[in-house]
Amino acid sequence: MIAAVPVQVWQGEKCPECDGDLRLAGFFLCLRQQDQKRVCRTPLWCASCDRVWSRWADRHDPLEPDEPLPEGLKRSLLDT
């Protein structure tokens, strides 16, 4: 079962590329290769420049570029 996360503008952090607002696109459980742990990634989407950034949910590392979001997910993030 997938739990929905209310769409929100990410507070305290701006897009590294254009300084636009970042929107949380959810939490995605992944296997981190460094330590073989299952950890959530937090993709953050900037509607201004259409870039996606992410980081591991359990670390406050700098944002890393990520894969583009599907168009349907972008529309749902903008509608809320």
C-alpha cells in the first residue's frame, strides 16, 4: 500500500539552480549501495526550472540532481 503525502513547499531550502520553491514529491524506499540499508529518498521538484533534486531522508547532505518526474505527477503537485 502506498501512503499519500500531502504536497507541500519545502521550507528553508530553495532550488540550487534557480532559487525557486521546491515541492516535496513524496518518499521513495530505496536500497542505499553505500551501506546496504533500505532508506527513503526525498525527491524535491522545482516547478520554476523543472528540475528534480533529492537526498537521503536520514541525512542532511547537499541536494543531488535526480531523474525527471513523470508529467502526471507534476500536474498533481501543481493542482494542490
